[in-house]
Amino acid sequence: PLPGAVFGLFRADCTDFTEENALLTAESAEDGSFSFENIPYGVWLVREIATSEGYVLSDEIFTVQVSENGAVIELGNLENKPITGELELTKKDISDGKLLPGAGFRIKDADGNVVAEGYTDENGIAKFTLRYGKYTYEEFDAPEGYRIDTTPHEFEITEDGQIVKAEMTSTSAGLVMMIDKVIMLIALIVYRIGWWATIYCQQILLGMLTIFGPIQWAFSLLPKW
């Protein structure tokens, strides 16, 4: 059952199905039912003018005819298609843009529940069909020789047929090791330079004390006026 959908009752010659043009409107209850009361004699049209969140508005039109007093007309079950969209993830090598198959991705809903998992194909692409809502995607398995990136990324499906495209890059393990070694080398050089600078400054200070110490002692022997 879908509560919160709004239906309108329209004249038989109506072509613009809006709330302003409706003779009567009704909202579906918790059990999905709705009704119009005191409908005048004649032929009328019924159509959905606002749907429940997460569903596609139905364009189906129902013709009803009131021909006798107190008549009850049932339309039967009306169905709304849920909004569905697609997330398309592409995984690439950060250094040369090469497409990477075998990367595993996990999709979570707004409550943190895992709703889908999949791997990139030979073209480095993974596709997920999802219903209306807010989600995050994150990598849970990296291709061989690459580092895993577990950072969650947010996205949202709001329209039917929507395609959300995202691209993630990955750094090879060898490149990461080389970068780490370069960083360590730079840190060592900086440390050495700092150490040498400290020793140099100490030598300068010792030299200044050696030169200016006797001068200060000589001035101290002068008579005070």
C-alpha cells in the first residue's frame, strides 16, 4: 500500500490534469485506499496528480460513470512504478588512466545497510541498479598490485532512469612504496640540514664568546665614574 498519493476527479473533456482543474481531490490512506463522495451524475475522469515519495507518477486515466444515486464504483488496484536509477563506477590507474578490472565496490543505504556489492569488469566499470534514496559507495577489494581506497562517497537517486557516473583512481602499491621512500629521504635530509645548522650556530656562538669575552673583562677593570 502507498499512502500519500493524491488523486483528482476531472470533467470528461479535461486534458490538463492539475489540482487546480480537479473537481475533487483525495489522498490515499495508510492502506493505499482513497475515495470521492457526493459525485454528481455524469461521466468523470480519475487520475493521479501527486505520487508517494520514491515512486513514478502514473499517467493512467480511469473513466467512471455515475448513473444512479448512491452508486459505488471501484477502480481496483492501482500500481505505481518505483523510481530506479543506476550508479556507474569507473576505476582507473592514477598514473596512466588505465582501466582497472577486479575492483570491488560496496553500496550502502542512508542507514548504513549494505544493499549491493560488485566488481569492475574488463573495462573497469561496475554498474548498480538502485531504487530512490541516498547512498554511499566505497571500495572493499582492490585490484592486484593496487592500494584499496575505503573512503565513502555519497550520491543520490532522485529520478527514474537517472544514471549517476563516478570515477575513482587507484595508486599502485609499487608507486606508494616509492613515494614513501622519497618522503623518508626528504625527511632525513631536512633532519641532517637542521642538525648541521645547529652545530654551525653553536660554533659561531663559541667563537663570539672567545672574541668578546676578554673585551668585556677589560671593560670591567675600568674605573667607574
